[in-house]
Amino acid sequence: VGSLGLEVPQSFAEGLPGVGAPAPDFSLPSNRGKDYTLKDLGGKWAVLYFYPGDFTSGCTIEAQNFEKNADRIRALGAEIYGVSVDSMEKHLDFAKQYGLSFPLLSDNGGKVSEAYGSALKIPFIGTFSNRQTYLIDPQGNLRWVFTGVQDRLA
């Protein structure tokens, strides 16, 4: 895909925004003390990954794998952004404990997760972000949607 040079299979699922369509707009607070919007991601490739929760085993493995590959991803011209329904305070603790160099965005209430087709609603428990990853091009369009994301060590 463009300057990233990635050739990976696409996944499609019901309710997901279409590949090639504009990425859904958002404004979310982060563990960096600032709000991030879709416009803030513009001009660079963005890896926007949704995950169920900080400090869970699968999400910790996923975050550590993104961190392990962060320099390679940035060298390809992309930035990484994690999204879950957890609070900014929990994101601060999670990022600090695992040395994460990328921002974690707080989708309290799950509205952005819904817009991206990633909301996982569990009766009597609440809404979480399902484990999905989106590659957004510098113009703000969705280029790849990964729905079968694994949470295992490589």
C-alpha cells in the first residue's frame, strides 16, 4: 500500500467502514494530555488499533508487539495510535508500565468504536472496543482493515 510497501490480505466484516472510504472522524482524549482528531493524523499513514482493555493479557501482548515494531513502523512513515474505552488515567499507567511510545486514546462510551465497526457490546457489562486494526492513509482514507488480529507473541 503506497509508501508503506505492505502486501497483506484484507479482512471484511459486517458494519465496518469500507476500504477506500474516508475514515470516520473523531476527537478523543489521550494519555499524552491532548485530544487527538482524525485531522491530527493527516499527512502521515496511521495505524489505528482498537483493543478491549489495558492490562489484560491479550491487549498487553498486542501493545508490546506494536512497541517492539514501533521504530520499523515509523521508518515506513506511519504513526501508531491505540484506542480502548479505558480512562486516560488507566492509559497513563498502562503506557508507563510497558514503556509505550505511542498515544493511547480514551473512547469512553465507545462512540468512536461504533463508528469504526469495532464496538463490542456485552449485556450487563458494557461496551468495549473489539480487537481490530485500521491503516489510514495520509489523506484520511481507510486502506486496510484487519479484523482477525491475533494476540500472541511472534
